Amino acid sequence: MKYLMGIDNGGTFVKAGLSDENGRLAAVARESIHNLTPKPGYTERDMGELWKQNAKVIREAVKKSGIDAKDIAGVSFSGHGKGLYLVGQDGKPSYKGILSTDTRAWKYVKQWKSDGTADKVYKKTYQDILACQPVSLLAWLRDHEPEVLENTKYIFSVKDYIRYCLTGIANGEYTDFSGANLINLDTAAYDRELMGYFGLDMVYDKLPPLKFSADVCGTVTEQAAEETGLVPGTPVMAGMFDVDACGIASGIYDEAPMCMIAGTWSINEYITKKPVVNGTVALNSMFCIPGYYLIEESSPTSAGNMQWFIDQLMAEKKEELAKEGKSIYDLTNEMAASIEPEDSNVVFLPFLNGSNEDPLAKGCFIGLTDFHDRRHMLRAVYEGIVFSHLTHVKRLLRNREEPEAIRLAGGAANSDVWVQIFADALQIPVETVECQEQGIMGAAMAAGIGAGVYGGYADAAAKLVHVSKKVMPRAEYKEIYEKKYKTYRQMIDALSGVWENLREGGEGDV
């Protein structure tokens, strides 16, 4: 039996898992990542510490599985998109890693929209410019810490950096870089003129050679083997943006299905043979299957908001339940389910980590009175996150037929209560799959294809992806959720002129 390792670096956790060729996870190890917030709007992490955490979970996964590391046929990756990870001339990090929830560069986006740059960029990349994309962050560094760019040798995404630590070889990868305004989507290549639009001519030669997700990008070095417990010479594949990993691991390998991922980000996607170039969707990028494009609507407005609620408002209860061997999520599901949707008009805007409405929008509860308690607030959090997904899905459906069902991945997929809310609000059936570690599994697919275990993504998905349940929408809730969603949209519109007044000092000033 051959085994495949998938390494997943998200916004809050680093995970490593070992799958056999039939998709059975032999072991998963994870560790919470300590993110840094030195100023409002900044989200960073220590890259040296991040590599140590990756090495640790790789070692733990191998140890927990009981597998001989010699039986691992290949290693690959899934990682959060956007953000920025820089390596210097000495092969060490030249700055802190920057996450996809960082908004320091918001004024550059505003400036590029007003001066016509965004329109010129769109004609080459078919995507909006986001404050968290590498181009925005590189522009911020150019103006605020130019010595960082002078010292930088390679521009990476998070998974590219971890791959570099494993192999010592520098590569970029199409799914990440094509979704970061770094690649001309018509030519599938870097473009000097494109970089010039952003005033980033000086970093063009720091962009590493591009690879497809299942391409071999080197092997595990002797030093990395000592740190991780892997065998030197083990093949290492490029890997992919975690949106692609979760999509392919949910069975998205042709144009029929749609997928939602409810993690730190609200990800809503489908794939097609041609990009959508009419301006109705925010992001087109190259999918992990060559020849397909990922049509994506996304924002950092999903289950990360739920985690904040638990950590800030239920931390003591979480600790108490953990001592009893119980899960806080069982309690939150019970609390949310105790409030019928028609019995609470509290609205939650899930913008704690950013927004799909305004780059300066903040999270908030609206409509609270002294009657309401944490049950009503939890219900509002569940619903507000669903409504943010619904906003994205409505935009996607302007360009395609409604699917027979939508696949849901991420933390919300583990909650029967939440899945039902998704189905009722969307009025579309929602399916979940057996394996809920889609980031790891998508990475393992790329490792298996590169190692010759699978004949391609369709072959891998057919063998590994199995639907666990299908939740049908309840027609009697259609009108209730339409009214609640309308109120949610009205709240956002009413606050549209307020956010800049609330901006805290130092949040990404240009």
C-alpha cells in the first residue's frame, strides 16, 4: 500500500495527514498557529516558527500513523491564498509572513480603482484587486519598507515557502499566483507590463518559476528529513491554493457542481473551460486541473467569526467542557437550534476579519436588547455567515444554471444545524462529503497524481470522494429567510458611509 502526505497551511491551523491510495486517512496532526496583530488591520506570522510547526505536525502524523516513512510515495500541499511570504538573499525569511486577512494596503486598492489601474489590470487578469493580494502588499512594502524588497530573493505563497523549506528549490504555482493578480490569464505567464501597472517593475525577477499542482518540484532534502521524519529523496509536488484543494476533494472536477467552503474565508466556487470576463464575479484563476478556470466569489467572512465568538464569549465554557471530554460545538449547535429563525431579528455582520462589502467594514450585532442572550447571538452568527455566502452564490448564479446541489466543506459542514440553515436560506440541496479534511485530501490527490498513483484528478476524485449526506431545503422557511436576508442587506447598505469614520488610527495608512 502506498501512502500520500498532504500538508495544509490555513489561516488558523497547520495540519499534516497521511492518506492511503483509497482515501483512508491513517493519521492527522494539527497545531494552532500563533498569528500576530501588531496594529489594527495587520495579520502576520513568524515564518521561522511556521516552518517549525510544519515540521512538527509532519513528524507527528508519521508517528501516529505507524507507517514506515519509506512507504510515503509523495508529499504535496494546500495553503491559504493571497497574503505574502518573502525569502531573502540568504535563504531565510526577509519579512514576517502576511495572511489573507491583512488589510493594511486598503488605500492602494482604492487608489487603483479611482485612477483606472484596476480597469487595465482586469483586462489581463479578469479579477478584482484585493488589499490582501501580493500586489497590494508589495506596493505597501515598496513605499514603507523598501529595504525589505531590496533584500528579497523570492516571492512565495504560504505553501510555496513550506515546499522551499522541504526541498530547497524555489517555485511558484499556478492556482495561487493566477488568483493573486500576478499572472496574465490569457497567456498563463508573468507579464512585465502587468507588474508595471502596479509600480512593481522592481520585483518581476523575484517571481519564481511556475509549476502546475501535480508537478514534481524536487525531493525532501537531508536537512528537512532530519526535521520532519520524512525520507530524503521523497518526491514533493507543487500543491495548490486551498480553495482548489477543497473543491477537488469535494468532487468538483467538471462544470456541473458548485462548492462552498465555510472556514476562515467564505469560499464559493465552480469551474469552467472559460473565465467569466463580464465583471460580475470578483475572481477568475487557473484551477488545479489544467484547462479549467476556477470561478470564485470569496471573502474572510465565514466560520472564523464563529471561532471568535467562542474564544471571546464562551472561553470558560469551552475549557470546562474540554475537561469533561465534551465539545463546545455540540453546545453551540444546541443553543443555536433552540431559537427558531422567525423568533429573533438580531443581525450579525460577519466582518471581524474583513468584508465582501467594504474593505473597512467591521463585525457587529444589530438589534440587541436586554431580552436577548447568547443563544440569540449565536443564531445570528450562524445566519450572518450563511447570508455572506448567499451574497456570493447569488453573484455566481448570474453566469450559470442553479446546480442540483451545492457541496459544503469546512467547519460548518460538521454541524447539522448549520447545514440545514444553509439549505433553507439557499433553497438548494446541500451535500457534505465523508472526509472533512479536504485541504489535506486535495493535497494528497496532487501528491498521488505526481507519484503516478492516480491517472488524473477525475480518477482520484472518483476513488476518494464520497457524499455522506444530502440535506434538502424546507420550503416553509423560504419566505422567512428571504425576509431576513433582505434585512441583512439593508443593514449593510445603511452603514456604507460609516466605516471610514470608525477606522482606528494606523490601519494601513498610505
